[in-house]
Amino acid sequence: MVSNPTSAGSATKPRSGERPWRLPGGAAAAALVLAVGAASAQEPKLLPNERAFAFSARGIDDRTVEARFAIADGYYLYREKLRFSAEPGPLGAAILPPGKVKEDQFFGKVETYRNQLIVKLPLEAASPGRPVTVLAESQGCADLGVCYPPQIQKVTLTLPAEGGRPGAPVEASPKKTWFP
């Protein structure tokens, strides 16, 4: 009678040079891949600063620039950490919408922006039809508890002529195009 090693109650010895508890076939490799995948799935993937807080601007009229931040899901900007300047300058006071008040683990009670922020920037010394460089300094965090260092992003745009139509948005960090 041939003994079946998988039947209950059988007491067979491993053959010489064989391990008694070996995973069949590629099961050991599959278990390793699953373990590594589970560990890396727990590591947070953070976006680069310029993608988490994508900045763009456009000329609305011959004396106004509209600055815009597209804020990625799971990220927020601090209102008090926003600064704008222009070359040639100076800028008037930025018109910021109210933010959402939050008790922040890093800065205490603050106003923050999520999703999108649109700011009107009045230009005091603008020249219609001429280029203007807008600089935006900002700082934000990820909901995962990671804060980014302050960053400065800049765009150069042309103001519309007096009475002209608003210009197209100019991105500070345009999306990269991959060519085959």
C-alpha cells in the first residue's frame, strides 16, 4: 500500500535533502510579491509641490491678472502663506476669497484653501499688450500630515489690450508631453 502524505494521520518522513514544509510551485514567489506589494501600498505617495499646488495666471484686462491654484485632492494651501508680486510692479492688494478655518497641527488656527483658489491681482503700473511676470509664493500640506516648504512659481503672460478679451491661462509648470 502506498502512503499518501496529504491524507490525515499519515506520518511520512521527508526524503533525504527535501524540506518538509515547502510551498508548491510558484506559491513562494507569489507570497513574496504579495508581501512586498502590501508593504509598498502602505507607503504614501506624495505629489511634487508644483503638481499638488499647480499655479497658472491670465490677464483679465489691461490692469488685472487672475491667479489660480488647482489644488490636488488631499492637499490644502495656507491663506497666510500666500504672497504675490509682479514684474513690472507694483501690485495692488490681492483680493483673496475667505478660506476654511481649521485647527492645524503645525500652525494652529488658520484659513486654508482646497480644490481651487482664484485670486484677482490689480496691477498699478500695467502696460496693455505688454508681458508681465507674476510670482506666487505659497505653502501647503497634504492631509497625510506632510507639509511642503514654501515655493515660488512664476508665469509670464501678456496683458490684453485695453477693451480686449481675457487671455488664455499660462501654467507655471506645464504638463510634460511624452513623445514615442
